[in-house]
Amino acid sequence: MMRPDLHLHTTASDGIYDARQLARLVQRANVTMFSVTDHDTLAALPEASDAAYDRGLAFLPGVEISTEGDDEIHILGYGVRPDDEVLLSCFRSAAEDRQRRIMGMADKLKDMGMSLPMKEIVSRAGAENSLGRPHLARAMMEQGYVDSVQQAFEQYLGKGRPAYLPRATMTASQAVSLLRERGAVPVLAHPGLIHWPLEKLLPMLKVWQEAGLKGIEVYHPANQGNYPYWERIARQRGLLVTGGSDFHDGTSSHGQIGETAGLWPHACDDAWALYRAVNKNQKP
């Protein structure tokens, strides 16, 4: 029986395990098919693919693109190629914007009396310098300024908090179109984390589907309690149903590896449907 987890992060973005460590944890969790979907970077995909092969695990290369600025609509892309120069160029620009933002937030924290070891933080952020707010939050916790990552976000780093700076990103439709042009399968990530009323979100689903959206991440921890609703929405609209834990570090508000697999009734069929869609759309 297939046990998929199609939303996992490594040290290439804001996870705390590298690709080989993650593959080991995936196998321990009895997950048999997984995808690495780091934020705006493809850096971990070659190593993750090799680690999956070594352990006899099915693997889908992925990415998670941040869109819509402060509204934070995330688009997952499955079947991306780690050597795709168009995507790599796009993500290099995003990394430069992200670094400017995080450095600016660190300056705000310093003005509030919270000095952080930025050279060390940057060195932890991976080969493509994929800095994010979780890096700041963990450093704040290590320095004793907060008791948890959650506290760091709630008091300082979240939207509207004193150290927050807005992000500059593409629209969701642009990300969907970009992924489709590159032969990938775009999926809307964790709708339960989208802070839009349904009166706004559902019409936008149609817009994104017209741009090439192919699925919804139904089985995500943030959707718990609403799985039947989002599955019905996906299937009624002819969209793929996907799922994953969104694992980062095992202690944050994201899920644990494999936790959604047991709650996903048609996980095997849905995972293979995504796999077939990836193969169908792969650019030669």
C-alpha cells in the first residue's frame, strides 16, 4: 500500500534536516513515496533523488513557490527539473529579495535589543541562501529572546508584528503559468492556511485553474476537520487531490512525516494520479 508524503522541507530552505537525513526519517515513518518541496529552490532535489533511490523509495521532485505577497498563497510544483535554468534564474532573484527582507527584519530586531548572529544564520540557510523567517525565529529562541518559534512569530515576525517586513513576490497565476510552461504540475498548497474568505478564494480557484492549476493539497494538517470539504471541491472541479505533512523540523506548527497518509482514504490512487500527470506533462 502506497503511503505518500508529498510536502517536505530540507535545509535547502527552512527545514532542519538535509536531503539524506530526511530520506532516512521518511523511511522510518513507513512513507513509501515522498516529495521534497523546498521554498523557491531546487537545490536539494538531486541529493533527495539519490537518497530515495538508495532506500528504494518513490520520489517526486517538487518546489513550493511563495506568491501574492503578504497574502501568502503557496503553489506546489511537481515534476520540476533541478537543472531548469528558467526556474533557477527566477529563484535566484527571489533569494536576493528574501535576503534583503530578512536582513531588514534582523535590523528591526536589533533596534529592539535582540541582536542575532546573522553570519551563522546565513550559513545555515542552505546552498542557495534560502533565508526565511523560521531561521530568525530559531535563532531568537537559541539566544533566549523567545521560548518558541511560535512565540517569535506571534510577537515579532508575523504580519503586523513590529519586526515584520512585506515580501515582494509574483502572483499565484504567474507561478502556475510558469510551472506549466516548465512541464511541471501546479497544485494549490494548504488552503486551510489561506486567510481569504471562501467568497474570494473559490472564484480565484477558477482563475488559477484557467492559468493551469492541476490540483489542491487537500490532506495537509492545516485542513484537518475540513478534508471532506476540500476533497469535494477538488474532485468536483476535476483537480488532483494531493497531501503531505509540510514537515520542517518536527516541533513547529507543521506536521510530522507521514501523519496525513493515514487520514487520506485514496492516498495510493491519488498519488499515482499525480505521478502519471507529472510524466504526461514532463518536457522532453
